[in-house]
Amino acid sequence: MSLLLQATWVAERVRGWLDSPAEGTVHSLFRRVCNVAWGEWLISVHTAATGRLPGGIQVAGDPDFSQLGLSAGLPVVWKPDQACLYVGGHALSLGSVATVTMAAASAAAIPAPAHLEARRALLLQWISSHGRGSLGAQATRAPVGVGGAIQGAAARAAWVRGTSLCDSLLNGAESAIRPDVTALLGLGEGLTPSGDDLLLGMMAAFSQCQLATQPSLAACVQRLIECVDDLAPRATTLISANYLRLGVLGEFSERLGDTAAALFGESAGSEEIGPIIVRLLESGHSSGTDSAAGLYLGMTVLSAQQRQASFRGTVQ
């Protein structure tokens, strides 16, 4: 039986994709997400339970997409005259719904070293108490649980490469960035491997700051972004590459974006930030925690850069 689903909002970028002459297919199905392959991108049709996803369309209610008779490869057609996206026979109405911009807010100056250090310590505290998966254990130096040897090995490799990338960014070693990014992409298991999520978290951290006053770091971050954009489509899963390429454009999931904004902002207190971090940490099997580990590494780079700048200012 065909269903009429109602969208509650649509990402601004999706509006542009639908305006292009393309047809799509169902790519993958989950309880709360149906991914649609549309040209070179994926459109994530999802419920409110996931939080807003970049490149997404949120539907009303709580449909179980895996129980709607859909399967990978079914056609998806956009009918602009009806403002409906037909997904394997089910109609998804986009008429009169809000269009949401997922891009990060305009970057502000890098926070003072003391602020960054306090927020970095707060993030690590929550990763330690609520984190999931082996990469979170690496960040907090906790032992990997019984049965986690395989995941633990990948997490150790991701953490080593992540910290190597931090060193490359801090030292202005642009030539070392591409090998680190290459090693991280696709590293780990699942639809969004841990190495990818770590990179996404780092990019989310850098998106919160204006780096123009730190020329060496700004050049290296730009190199990082260029490498991710170039390599991701060939180096990891289609779902993960899609989120990474949207991250290159400054668009992140609501939970990751909200956490980054709260950590870098100065208005919210620690007691307000905790629940925001927990929502991120509890996302997916371990993806939220892996992204949080990337946020932590990004904040580590920025904190060290601020301390170096402060030291140079003191001795001049």
C-alpha cells in the first residue's frame, strides 16, 4: 500500500539538487533513514529522531523505512508540479515546508586559550563517561572491552594517524597531510568508519573559527579540506563520503554542529553543554563518539596554536 509522507523541513542544498535534471534510486534503508542516490549525492530522508542531517529531508511522524516495502535500486522521481518526491511508489510531499540552511554559522575568532582548554577538558570528561566504541577509549586512555580487539586495533590506528595529522597541522607540514588523510579514510568498520568520523569532527571544530589570523594553520586546514574532498569519493563508503563532502562545504549533522557551536561559544555554561555533548555521543553505534574524538583533536590543535601565539607575543 502506498503512503503519503509529509516533510517537515528540507535542507537548502537538497532544493538545489532537486532542481537539477536527475532521477534517483533508493540506496539504503534503515529504521529511521532512507538514503536516496541522487546524481553524485545522497539525500537522507529521515525522522526527527536522528536530528537534522545535512543533505536531508525530515518527515513527520516516526515511519519505519525498513518496513515500507522499499529496497535498494527502486526508482525515486521528483515531480515539481506536485511538490512530491516519489520513493518507490510512496509519495513524500515537500509542499509548503521550511527550507533549512545546514551550513555552520559565521566563524568567530579563535577563543582564548583558557576557554579552549576548559571546554576541551569538558568534552573529554563526557567522552569518558558516556562515549561508545573503541576510539573514545583511545581518547580517554581507557582499556578496550572484552571482544573489542578488532575494533580496538582500528581505533588505535585511527588515533595514531589523527594525532599525526594534528602534528602536521601545527608544524605547517602540508606535504604530510595527504598521507594522514589517506590513512584515515575508510579506516574502521561500518557505514561511516571511525577514521572518517574523526576527520568530520576535526573539520567541524575548524569550521567554528576564523583562521585568517593564523596563516600557517589556515593553509594547512585548507589543505586538509582539499584532500578530504578529493580522496573521500574513492576511499570510503558512499554514505560516509557524502557526509565528508558536505562537511567540506561546512555542513554537518545537527548533533555535531550543535556540539561544536556550544563548545566554542561563550554563552552556555558547562551544565548546559553536557546534554548537548551526550546527544552527539549517543548517535549511531559509535559514530557520535568518533566524531567527538575528532572535535577533541581539532580543539587540541587550536589550543596549541593559541598557546604558541601567546608565547610569541610575550617574548617579542
